[in-house]
Amino acid sequence: MNDELNGARSLAQTLVNCGVEVCFANPGTSEMHFVAALDAVAGIRPVLCLFEGVATGAADGYGRMVGKPAATLLHLGPGLAYGLANLHNARRACTPIVNIVGDHATHHRQLDAPLTSDIAGFARPVSAWIGEVTSALTAAADGARAVQAARAAPGGIATLILPADAAWNRAERAAGPLPDPGPAVVPATTIEAAARQLRDGRKSALLLRGAALSERGMEAAGRVQAATGARLLCDTFAPRAELGAGRVPVERIPYLGEQIVAFLQGLERLVLVGAKAPVSFFAYPGKPGWCVPAGCAIDHLAHPHEDGARALADLALALDAPPTPAVRMPLQLPDLPSGALDAAKAAQVIARLTPEHAIFAEEAITCGLPLLASLARARPHTHLPVAGGSIGQGLPVAAGAAIAAPERKVVCPHGDGGAAYTLQALWTMARENLDVTTIVYANRSYAILNIELARVGVGTVGERARSMLDLHHPVIDWVRIANGFGVEASRVTTGEEFAAHYASAMAQRGPRLIEVVL
């Protein structure tokens, strides 16, 4: 039996055949045959995660960087449920993921054992495709379909449920890759209409997302801007953007609804390129949710499933745009600060000392505004924020990005409240020796919620309510936590200390954590 090709091995080999190279796993009993298959099949790297939310977040970070799916391996319905928050973020980021969820053997389900659950019901809100292996003989074909579904533009989560008997029973063969149709090409008529509209002199903006924020897309968008004067915008939490010196500058839409309204005031046309029209993150009493100005026309150059980068290049051609963008972001590194640290000073250190082509898996929350402002003119880098708003993503995304791009430095600026959600990712960073420098902003608070508390009109707030947003009593000791997971760590309180420790981290490889006390 152990030497036979079973359903698990045929599935694992199929994943390899279809270009899946990494599996982020937190397995249990029902997945043991697939675990053995990861040992038997060459070409797929198993990465153990101590929590399913780390596995799903790491798959998100990996997929955003390489543009193809990693696999996850999760244990039954509860294991999937643990990973749902970061699958939500991945869904919002349109990240390709093959989500493999083990299940009881088909003949065991009728016994209603304690871990029996509605796995498909758990998976449905975050999945673009759901399939179940009904026989070991179909495991390979089902796996190929899952990879194809995950890769379908703009990218999505394909959840494949693998019952234990479909994993251990005999299979016939592995499958090869199915056709990958890729993103659709925007019709010439749409390009021509957009060119006519952008020539009419109305105050216009292009809202970019997905492939439109790649270097290729931004270069083309810069040419369109040079020809028409249109503003270039991106979402507050655009899943991936290429930023920094030498890149075409893009204005980031603010977070708060009333700020978005002011930001877009006077706009007469909004052209969506792989994006949706901006709305307020939350509803607030007496404040707008829909943030596009009244009377502003909304046009689609490219829908999310279409090739936004190519559409921008075609549009530049139709406009007879200049061959290069008119504006590029200049390199302007800040001076190193001194004295007691705050978010702005910490941002200066990071912007000054981070090398070229770093990846920022960023969940800085309230410390993020000064960081992004400083990084805008820093060395070129890739920005990966919390695309779906569910905190606890930064550390796992950093781990996945480091596996996807081992030659690049990964920096994870993280609020202390959110970092506590998925701190188990530090262990995976140590185990895999990932080149991630984590910056924990230790303000000892869910600071963003203190802001929101005032904004939602609660009124008088007492001590007990404020205690729900406070992280004192006891203070989280991030140095001891990181050391316990095998990560070198230090604590800094001044600009001079932070600069010295951060420079050291940038000069070496491997995981580091610096607790920045604010």
C-alpha cells in the first residue's frame, strides 16, 4: 500500500505538474497521507505553520509576489475556520491559492464524529471555486481543476476538500496542467472610447489596481497622464504596488470617508482600471459611505478579470502619448532622527536605511501614514498592505513573500495589537531562516480603535470601555516572545538606537524583530 500511487500522491504530483511549488501546512489526522505524499513527491516545498491563519496568510503573501498559487493544507472544518480571516484578505487581494482541506473518510461522515462539519459552508464566502474529491481515482483531475480555477483572472481561492479515504485509496496517475486562459484583452472599442473621453478636457482620474499597478502598468499610466493630465490614483489598501524613487507616482486614496470625499472633490470622470469605485471603510452616523462626487462619470477601462496593464499601454498608443512618463518620483532620503521615538521618526529610519527592492508586508495601522509618506521618495520597493482589512496578516504575508522572493529583503512594520493575532509566524520565519525584519510598533494600544471610538459617536466613554482597547496590564514583551520562537530581537526607544539596530538587520540575513517603543 505504501508503495502504491494513492490519491494523495497523485494530487501532490499533479500540483507540482501544474506549477505549485510550496505548501503551507497545518495538518491533522485526516491529512496524514497527503503529508506523506509531500515527502514522496519532489518539487513541492512543505512549510509548517503553527496556526492556520499563518498558513493562509503566507499563501497570500507568496501568491501576491509570484502571481501563481501556493497550496495550503488545513485540518477539517475547524482548521479551515482558523484560516478564514486571512483567506478573506487573500480574496480581497485576488490572490491565487489552492486551499486543500482534509475531511473524514466518506464512510465515516455518517457517524457524526466530533470534528464533522460543513466544510463547503465554511469555505464558500472566501472561495472562487469549491470542489470535493469523491474518489482517489479523480484526485489528480480535481487538483488540476483547482489550480486552473485559482489562476483564472484576476486570481482567486480554489478550495479542494480531500476526504481521508480519497487520499489513501489507490489512484491511477497524476494529471498535467489544464489551459490557463489568462486575463481577457480589453476590446479596441473600449480603448477608443476611453481615449475620446480623456480628450474632452474634463477633470479625470485613473483608479489603478491589480496588474495596472505593476511597473509595466504604471509606466503606461504615466504616459496616459502625460497626454491627458489625468490624476493617477490607487486604493487605500491596493494589494500590491511598486513604489519609491524612479517609479511613476500614484496618489493613494485616504482611509476615512470624509477624507476621500475631499480628495476627490472636483473630479468629473473616474476611470476604473481593475478597481472598484471608492467607498468608506465603515458606516458612520451622518457621514457619507459613497465617496465619488455627485455628477462624476464612472467608466471602466478594464474590469478585474481583464489585462489592465495592457489596456493602459493600448490607451497610451491610442492617445499618441509621449514614449515615457512625464513625472517620476525623485529619491529623497530623510535624515536620521535623534531622541525619543515616535511614528514619524521610526519612518525616517526605515526610509533612510532600507535597501533597494525590499518588500514591505505592511500592517502599521496608525503608524502607517508617516511610514508611507517617507517611503514614497525612498528607494524602489514593493508594498503589500492588508488588502481586506482583517488584522493579523502582516507577519504571515511577510513569511510567504520571503519564500517567494528569497533574494529580496522583507520588512514587516506591524502594530502590536495586530501582531499578537498571528505571532506564531515568527516560529516559521526562524524554522525556514527567512530574511524578514519585523518592526513592532509598541504603542500598547489598539490605537485605530481609539480613533474609531470617537468617530462612531459613542459619546461618553468610561474606564471599562477604554480598557477594551488598551494593551497594558500586562505589557506584551515582544523581545521575549520573539526569542521564544527562535528569532533574534531587541527593544529600542530612541532614534539613535533604532537606526543602529535596523542598520544591523539590513546588513545581515535571517529573521530579526525590533520592538519600537512609542
